[in-house]
Amino acid sequence: VRFRSKQWYQRRVRGIKAFAESLEIVPFTLAENAGLPPINIVTELRNRHAMGEAMAGINVKKSCITNITEENVLQPLLVSISAITLASETVRAILKIDDIVNTR
């Protein structure tokens, strides 16, 4: 049971890390579409968040990372939750279909 619990825990951790990595495509794409260096921007954004600046975000007009609330850039939480939920459900459906195809 202990061995199984460690396996289960490791799978969950891997799943959470993969989900977190998949969310990083959003700022990467935003930076890329704005003509900014996406790797540098995402790295700086990640560092700012690690230092406790939870409201740090990409300021496309100034081409840098700033405190988004000070810039009055706000998005309703429901919009973000709906988008992430829909994307997650879509991926789950694709994986479910892929699993069915692989078993045949």
C-alpha cells in the first residue's frame, strides 16, 4: 500500500507540473504576438512571481513586466475560470478518445 501511495503521489505531482507548464503557453504566446522576446519575458515573469509579486504581468504597451493592477488591466475571474475549465475538458476528451483508439 505504501509503495502504491508513493506511485499515486508521484503521478499526481507529475500531472500538476505538466498542467502548470501548459499554462505557461499563455504568457509565452502573448509576448510572442506582441513582438517581445518570449523566453526572456516568461523567465522574468516567473522570477517576479517567485519573489512574491503575484500581480506581475506582461505590459505589452511598455514592453516589460509591470504590476498589472497599477496599470488598471483587470479580467473577471469567471472568464479565466471558464477558459481554463473548457480547455481542460477538451484535453480530457481528446485523451479519452485517444485511449479508446489505442485499445482497438
